[in-house]
Amino acid sequence: VPVGERLRKCKQEAEKQQKVEEVAEKLEECEDLIEFHKSYHELFQFFCNNTTIHGAIRLVCSKRNKMKTAFWSVLFFLTFGLMYWQFGILYRQYFSFPVNLNLNLSSDRLTFPAVTLCTLNPYRYSAVQKQLDELDHITHQTLLDLYNYNMSLVQSNWAAQSTRKRSPRSLSHHVQRHPLRRHKRDEPASLKGNSPPVDKNDWKIGFILCNETNEDCFHQTYSSGVDAVREWYSFHYINILARIPNTKALDESNFENFIYACRFNEATCDKANYTHFHHPIYGNCYTFNDGNSSLWTSSLPGINNGLSLLVRTEQNDYIPLLSTVTGARVMVHEQNEPAFMDDGGFNVRPGMETSISMRKETTMRLGGSYSDCTEDGSDVPVQNLGSHVFSGPDYAGIMVERCGCAYYFYPLPSGAEYCDYTKHIAWGHCYYKLQVEFKSNVLGCFSKCRKPCEVTEYQLSAGHSHWLSTVSEDWVSHMLSQQNKYNITSKRNGVAKVNIFFEEWKYKTNGESPAFTVVTLLSQLGNQWSLWFGSSVLSVVELAELILDFIAITFILSFRWLRSRQLPASAVPPQGAHDNTAFQPESSGPSALPRSTVKAVVTTLPSYNSLELCGWDRDAEIGLE
């Protein structure tokens, strides 16, 4: 073949190839913007052939080998199930909100805590003698009847008072309403008294409490006679206190009469360093470093860099039926925390030097979803009286609501008054029943008392030694008597010394941090996804695309099916007809059927140009031929 002929043929083939490519490009331009697969099988085939998830292609590449296809199908979906089982474990761990405990040891100047010291001496006899005389004599007579014990009574005008008529406001009337009685354990409580010896194994002792109509009564009983007598005495005692106006002013004993010496960090304390309040059981209380003035700081540990107090502990003025201990009551607490002496205090023995070393420890909790704690108590529906006490105020508020008055040992809510059975005759019945509900959490107070998110505690260790020594008690007692102008009757038991100091300069902080964060969750999910399928985030996007395509195809197929059901119903039925075999002319009267005119419908055949592909070039067709 000549060279020119071969070149001409190659040129023609190249032109044909170029025209074919141009036609293909024009066909591509005619495609829609979004196309969906025609069936689920086509969708699944496309996904398995193009996805980046490992193992998916084995579901279609071995379709001629049904055993392999079944094996890889089971393995693929089993792997999916195991992976999502691991996902469930990770999500459950994340939504449990675990925390890590962080322990930090720091060294810095330490803020000294507040220290509250109480005399352990309730109202002195000289202050409330007139109000307590009648109660004391009734109590003495009760002890004589129950235990055959005769206390040495101070003679007074009791005999003249006992012969008077008992008015509804008199103490005798209310004592008769709430008598102290005993009854056997295995028998119903009896209101009648008898005089056999009281054995704690066979008898229980208590007092009777009734409602206003005396229809509902019960015995408030105790296993110990001492506890029963003290509780019964205290019940009547707080009614006396509620009737005394301005009880705080009855016993404003001077600071110097109780605290002989006060030193902090080897400097003398003054009145600006303490505040005074009165407790009905623990007597006069003094709080040092309560935050009203500049706070004390301790730069060094040791006994010489703390608080040292020398206190009076004589007991000759004590109320014997109410107070059974001697010494002083001490509590160490934060400045923003009130002194609840029953909860956190401890007693100091007379004639002893008590050295209390402290270690500061702060706990910081995570709030929100990690724990049910409160930052400052503002989100707790109870008045905040301290960093860890909410139940007392909540109980006091409920008591005012149900009993009509407030218990004397709790803070007085605004607008309320203290309970007194001359005004609230059945408050004792209401109070003791409410106390049972409170302890069993029927009132729900403990569920309202959320933990604080930040708590500072002081770990205390106490050491004791005799003070004064035998060789020094004479001259020290003499100097204290001269200095304070007070005669100490008992040299050894009349005074006590208290030292409170930091044991070490370091303090511990316990903090919490999230153990499973969002970053950790995403990392663990990615690890599981890569372990089971060796894929990435884009593979997850492919799965999402598969789901969307599946939903779209479902809608399209459903729409086509509904449309195919509606087409036969919308067709117009044919007109009615009749036979005319004889080819007779039909009448045109009223009874004649209407004629139907048939018109020929001529359909023009389409030109071949209309059947061409869009953009088809006729010259290209000729060239292809």
C-alpha cells in the first residue's frame, strides 16, 4: 500500500475517533444533575465496588461462588455487630461521667481557721433561778418517785407556790400534762406510776406527749434513765427560755471571766479578734478569727505559731440537771461555716493542757453532670447556714409550717417565734413525731442537702498532759487570781490550757478532673472503627450517603407504584353503541340515539432529525458511515 494511502486512512481513523469523543462529551452534557440508581441491587453493587470499607467488595466479587459470598456476608455483618457493641460500651462509659482524683501537695502561708470555744455552762443559776426553781423541785420529786433518790434541795418559797392553784400557764400544769413515767418493755405503756426498782432490761422510761385534744398520745421513751431525765428536763427548760425576753442579755459574762489568757503567733489577742454568742446548752461561746477583722495567717508550723488559750473550767455555777460534763467545748471550722457545736466540737478536760495539731485538706469536686454539688448554696431551696449543713434549716422551716413555731436549738426563721407550750400547747407532740420523719428521711431533707463543690477540712490530732504541775500550781494559781481578780477554788480543776496549731506547712488539695472527655470518646470510637474495618471518617460519610440513596430510591419506587395504580382509574370509559344489521337509515327523532361523528386523526410521522441525539451533527453521521 502506498504511503500516501496509509496516511490518508490513519487521518480518517483519527478524525472518526475525535468525532466519537465529541459525541460522547455531548451525551455526557445531556445527563441530569442528580441521578439515582434504578434498583436496590444496583445501589448495593455500586457501593461495594467503590467504598473504602474493608471487606465490602468481597460481597460482590465472588457472587458466582455462593459459599464465599455467604461466608463474607456473615463475617461482614458480624464484624459490624461487634464494633457497635464496643461503641455501646464506650458511650455507656462516657455518660457515666467518671472522674480522676488528683492529689496535690502545696506549701504556702496558711490562713488560720476560725476557733469557737464554749464554757459548757448553760444559763447560770443567778440568771434564771426564779424560772428554774419550780422545774428543779418537780424534777427532784420525780427522781425520788422513780429512783428513790433524794437530792439536796435549797430551801425556797416552793412550799407556798405548790399550794397555789395551777393555772394553764403554770409550769406544774404542763408538767402534769407531760409527766415522766416508766413502763415494762413487754407490756403496753401505762399512765399509772408504780415504785418497783427500775431495771434497764425490764423497763423503759419516758414522758407522755399528746395533741391538743388529747386523743393522740404516745410515750417518748429511752432505755437509759439518765437520758430520759435530761431530755425531759431539757424539754421544759427550753419552754422557760422561750418565755424569757432577750435571753442573750441574761448571761453576758465578761471575756476575762472565762478566758484568762489568749495569744496567737506569740502576740496577745484583744476583743477585736473574737465575737460572742450564747448557746442554750453549751453556754457562752467565743469565736476567734471569724472574718470580721483581718484574718490570721500562719507562716510556720508548731505550737508557738498557733493559738494558745488559758480558760476557766470551774463548775460551781452549773445546772446539775442539764449539764453533766465540765471543761470547755472547742470547734475548729472555716470562717464561712457556723459553729454547730453538737456536730463538730470536742471537749477539753479541766486541769489538762490539750494540744491540737491541724492538717489542712481541701476537696474540690466537679459540678454539673459529674456530681450533684453546689457552688455556694444559692441553688439549694434551703437557707444556707454553712458549707455542709442544710438539713437543720430545712427541718426548722418544716417545723414552723406544721407545728406553728420554731425549735429553740435551731436558727429562728424570719417571722416565726420559738415554741412555748403556754402558746403552742401541743408543739412537743408535733416536734417528736416530726423528728422521727426527719430521721427516716420521710421529709426529704437529705435529698435537698447537696454536697458543696469545695470543702476545706482540718484533720485534728490531740495530745494531753497535766496542767498545772505539782511544783508550779501554787504560784501560777496565785498569779492568775491576782491578774483576773478571781479566786480559783480548785487549783488543778479550775483551769485548762488549749493550744491549736498547724502540724506542718504543707496542705493537701484533692481535685477532680474528667476521666472520659469528648476527645477521648472520639479517639476510642476511631480506634474501634479502624480495628474492625480499617477505615476513616470518609468511610462513615460513604455509609451516610448509602443510607440517603436508599431512602431516595424508596421514595422514587413508591411514587412510581402509586402512579401506576392511579392510571387505570383515570381512563375515560368508551361511549355506548347499537347494532344496525339492515343498514336502515336511523331516525332523527327525539328517541333516536345521538350520532357520533368519527374523525380521522392523522399523526404526522416524526422527522428523523427529531430522533437524533441532542447536539448530533449530521456531518458527523456521514463521516461515521
